[in-house]
Amino acid sequence: MARMIAATLAKTYHTSIACDGQEGLAQALALRPDLLLCDVSMPRMIGGQLVQTLRTYADFDDMPIMVLAGRDDEQLRVELLHAGAQDYLLKPFNREELRVRVANLLSIRQARRDIELKIAAENQLATIMESTIDAIVGKTLAGVITSWNSGATALYGYSSDEVIGKSIALIFPPGRQSELPDILAVINTGGIVQRFETVRVRKDGTYLDVSVAVSPIRDAHGRITGASTIAHDITEQKKTARELLHTQSQLRAIIDASQEAMLFLNPAGWPVRVNTRFADFFGLDDTTVLSLSPWQLIAHLKERFEATASLARSLAWSISDEEHIFQEYLLQVTPTRREIDLSSLPVKDVHQSYIGRLYVWRDVTHEREVERMKSEFVSMVSHELRTPLTSIKGYIDLILTDEAVGDLTELQREFLQISLSNARRLESLVNDLLDISRLESGKIELHSEPLDLNLLISELLPSFQPGWDAKQQTFILRLPDEAPVVFGDTGRVTQILTNLLSNARKYTPAGGRIMLTVETDGAVARVAVSDSGIGLSAEEQSHLFTRFYRAQNAVTETTGGTGLGLSITRSLVELQGGQMQVESEPGRGSTFRFTLPLAQS
């Protein structure tokens, strides 16, 4: 019998045969078949026991079981159905009937599973719809609301009970009612309304900015039965965008109000922004500028300046430089002749990522003219003062030293010494003013030559010894065994050292220490003047080389000075190819360092 049944079903299904009830149970648990046929009377386990046993396993609660019996016993049939059998077939039976019954049982099981899957999917979809913050609304093709999730309740203020069965038009403000028929017309043709921004109204009457997308709903046969709308609240986004636009507008107005021409290039060198002043300076409107390639932009700017190689180099190399700030002086020749200070700095966003470079052209024509006039005036006044000062000093020296003048009282001699001291201070000021004037006009003359730095220092120091002795200051000199030969102007190097040593003596208290150190480092000689004086704050150091600047403290108030010495000193160092720095800390002294190039051997 078992083999006949297997043969009957083998053309349609994969079959397996068991010899008795125990083997049938083992195979069922191992193979997990889609359907099981068993006889009521089987060795080692009857059909009823097999059915009851299998139904105790969760995986077998819906597996179809057909029981075969040799007699029509109504009570037995009921017992088997109670045990979990789905069908009862009497022997002998028609093979076709067997095939039909098996097919029906499997179809019923599949249909039941499909329904369960559909219910699970619908439940999952319902859960997703309820958990999303977006408003999801279902409606008929006439616009009647059929579903309304919790996101819609939160967004529009209506509960589902209040709106289901009503027209979706209730959330359309008066000015947007025409959108509804247009949306439904697209859905009726099977189209999708892509996400767009619009306005909707809440239950309390407030308006919302929303982003909406609408898709058709289809039944199992593919027929369009309604529409699904997903709406996202973008009120805050729109508010932020409006505020950002307002801020950008304000920033643009501020930039356009600037007296400097501004150009912003991205990291690849392409122009991104220019201000109104840029167009005024160079006769190029912003539309034209922003359409230019980096090479075209450089070409246009070069036409407007002298020394175009310097301009092209500045624009080209600095674009990729993400760190440095630079300044350069340029002369514009067209459309208007101007003296320009060009400065550039890297621009980084809030995450410190490099986003490009800002170039600022500042018209300094008037400033430069004023500077030239000031420099010429200072030069003229200094020259005019120099002659009478020389005479005053000479006559005072003569009165103090020439016996032919006659004897002087102690009081007369004291007054003359005070006059001579002030005349010398005034002469020093005049000399400083003349140096500044020459430096500004580029007329200072250097007579550079190889010079023995050790020898120059040794010849200079004796003039400072009386001052150190008077304040009981300790002076330490550290020179290299092999004297460095530098290339510089003897007089100007002497002026540099004199200024630094004089400052160290003035600003170091009695009993303090001053040290002069010289060493060679590659192609330069390094000179350092250190003291144990009053020191300088970081703020004072930032202004130290500014003309006429003097630190504000008790010592400087009682010590004479013009505030020009260090400015001149650094300029003289740089003119001779060196560099100058300062290190200082309040109450712990200062160290001034400068370099000079070594002479070629």
C-alpha cells in the first residue's frame, strides 16, 4: 500500500516511505515534510498516537495529516480529527481522489500561510507607520481620508477619529486648495507626485511648511484605489534658511560697503566671490569675474598692474598654501593709478577644513602720499636742527674744556653738563629721525664688506664699561674661538649692537647681569644680547618693533628714549640679510637675537 501511494504521488511530489509508526515519526521529525499520510493501524505506533505526538511539536502544528482507514468508523474519525488529523480516507480509494485530496490539503495550508504573512506584513507596516515622525495619510481617489497615522496627528493636530471619512482638503489652506485636484489627477493616471514643498494648516489654524510626496495605492489586481501622502515638517528648516539668507544678505552688504576690494578663490583657484569694490577697482563686474578660469583671471589682473610677475606669482603659489598670511605692495596703472597693499589669508570653515583664500586689495595711495610728506618733513626738520645742535654742543664743550674761557663755578659747570647731556639726547633723536626717514624712502646707504665680528665687539665694549660699573652690573662675553667673518656695514652693525647693549643697561637694575653671545650656525652668525632686567609681557612684545612704541612701566617713565631704536635696529638687521627676534618674560629679563650672513670664503 505504501509503495502504491508513493508511486501515485511521485510524479508531482518528493515522497518518503516508513515501515512503521516509530520510523514514520523519526522521518517526520528529520525531514519536516509538507504533508504526512499514515494508516490507522501501524506496527510500533498506531496512527492516532503518531498524530497526537507530532502535534506536540510547534513546527508541526499546521502540517496537513491524512489518515487512511479500512473501515468507516464515525467515532474513530472524530477522535482522529480531535487528535489533529485534517482528513480521513477510506481504503480502498481511487488514485485520482488521493491526488486531489493531497493537493487540496497543501493548497489550504499555503493559503493559510499566505494569509498569515499578509497579516504580519500589514501589522509591520502599521507599526512602521505609527512609529515614523512623518505624517502618512491614505485617501480615496475622491480625496476622502481612509488612514491617518500618529505622525499626522502630531503634525496637523487632528486625531484619526476626527478626520477619517472626511476630505483631505481640511488641511489645505485657502491659497492651496487648487493643489488637491492637480495631485489627484496625477495619481489617477498612475503617476507619482515627486516630493515638493508647500504649506498646510493645522487644527489650531497655524500654517506649516511641509515637504510632500504622493504615490498611488493599488489593490491585488493592480488597480489604483487611492493615494498615500507622506508629509515632513520643514517649518524649522525654512525658518533657518530664511535666517541664513538674511545673514548672508547682511554679510554681503557689509562686504560690499568695505573700502577694500575683495576676491575669494576656492582651493583650485577658481573665483567664488567678489565684492562691489573689486568691480570699482578693476573695471570687472562680478558676473565676468566669476565666469573666468584661474588663468584668465590672472591675465586680466596682470593687465592692470606693474611688476606683473610678482602679482602672478602671489596668486599662483598662495592658492594651495593653507597656512600663511602674506602682504605685498603693488602699483596699479589702469583703469586708475593707485598704490595697493595686497594681502591674502587662508579661509577655513568651522571644522578647520581649508576652503580657499581671501585676497584683499587696499588703496593706500593717500596714505603713502601722507607718509612721503611726513618723511620729507621729518628729514627737512632733522637736517635743519642738526646744524644748530652741532654748534650748541661745540660751544658747551669749549666752555667746559677751554681754559681761555675762564674759571667756572660748580653751579655753572653743573648747568652746562645738563645742557650738554640734553643736547646729546636731542642729537640722538635727530639721528633716529633721519634714519627712519632714510629707511622709509629707501635712501639709506650700506657699505657692506667682510668684517671680523669678534674684533668689532671687542673695540665697542670699552665705551660701555663705565656705565656697567656705575650700576654694578655684571657683563659676560662669550665669543667663539674662531672669529666669524660676517658680510655687513661696520657702522650699522655697530649701531645695532650699541642700541641693544644700551637698552640692556638701561632696563637692567643695579647688580643685574648682561650677556653677549656670538656663535655660528650654518651660513649665518647668531648674536644674542640677554639681560636680567624688567622683562616684557606678550602684549608689549607684539608692539615692541613699532615706531615710537615704549612699554609702560616705572622704569621707562624715568628713562629717556624715543621709541624708535628697536624699529631702526630690526630694519638695519633685515637690510643686511638677517632676522631679529625677542624672547622675554616679565620680571625675568629679555633676550634679543639677530643673525647676519657670513661672508663667502
